[in-house]
Amino acid sequence: MKKTIIGYSRLGREIPLFQTGEGDAVVLLVGGIHAREHITCDLVQALSTETGCDVIPCLNPDGRAIVRGEEKPRIPFSGDLRQWKANALGVDLNVNFDAEWGKGVSNVWKAGAENYVGPCPESEPETKAVCALIRQKRYPVVVSYHTLGEEVYWGFGDNYRYRQEALLYADKIGYPLKKSVGSAGGLKDWYCKNFSGLGLTVEVGRTEWGHPCPPERLEEILKKHRGSLVLLERIGRKIARENDGRGNQTGADRL
Ligand SMILES: [Zn+2]
């Protein structure tokens, strides 16, 4: 397995990318974009061993450290840090991407535990790091893992291609497939806006488990997701063939 540092967080923590294949991966998995959802870091790492893929286990390492009580936010905050979602400056990374930025129904304009879009799109180093990687690699499939709710969201704006493939995947893990209404500025949104492949947001774990999802639930979640990477890889190869026949490029529409 190859490890590359693709960037550094606000507080200077490494953001590693692991490549379990030969470097021609058609699937990128991203975990831990929301701090309190850090069980997804362990989930994507476990799933990545199923087949060759690229994986960023934790896009928000400062946030994860805050939730674990190992770090303090760099903004005044008096609430429950175990419920923190943002990065260390109080920017919610999953509304910081350049895709109808600032138009999401839950967006806020003040730094805090969640939903703050940041001063401008892609203002945060964590957001920049994953965007740069995707611009370079143009993965046919990008999956962003969150908790909770057991549902799959796909597509954004004009890109609702590959519904059939998204449905196959959702059926495989036993979650319903949904269009995300009112979402904007997320990783999946940005990917779908700028690339022609399949972008997914996957909400793992049952709502009643609460945030942060208890670590002892990981096995149960994994059971549902076993075999899903092999399917995503097959979908990725198919999309790559349809796009330009060269394996790992989706033929970006606008970048
Ligand atoms: Zn989330």
C-alpha cells in the first residue's frame, strides 16, 4: 500500500492518501469530512482492502482530534465538542466546495460547530487538498462517507447520470437511493458539477445510534458494506470505458 501526503490541515496535521492498487484507481473513498463522523475513517480504511482503490481515511484530522478531546477549536465555542463537525476554524468542510456555494438550505455565515460555508469556496486547506487530487486523477467514482441515516445520495445539478449504477450500489448495501434536495457546496456536489462520473454521499449507521456513532457499531456497518467496493470498482471501470477508454479519466466537463 502506497501512502502520499496530499495536504495539511489548518493546524498542520497530515492528510494522507492510501493507494491499495497499482496507481490507476477508478474509485476514491473519502472518510471523516465531518469531525463527529470519524467512524467513517475506520470504515473506509477497512473497505479499501477489498480491491485496488484510493482512499483518504480522514479529510478533517483537526476536527476528529477536537471530537476526541485531543485538540481545541480556534474559535470561541462553549457547546459539546463531541458534536463538532467543522474544521479547527469552525468551517464545515462539506459546504466549503465550489458548487452552488452558500445556497444550501442549512448554510450559516458564522464560524461554529457546523454549517458555516467559510469566507469563500475552497477557502480551507482540507477542501483544497481533495479538490487538487480529484482534478489530477479525475476518478470515475468518488464516494464521501458520513453518518447517520443509512441512505445513499447521488448526483447534483445537471449530473444525474448513472442512476442505474447508483441504484445497484444502494441495493448492494441495502440503503435507499435519494436525490439530495437543498444540498450545496458538498464534495459530492462539487464532483458531480465538474466531472461526468458517479458521485455519492453515503450516510452509514442507524439514526438512533446518535453522534458520534459508537465505535462498537463498526462491525455491523462493515457487514452491510462488504463487497460494495468490488461493485464500485466494476462501475468505475465501466464509466471510464464509456468516457474515453483510457481507464481512469472521466473527461472533466468544466475543469
Ligand atoms: Zn456528515
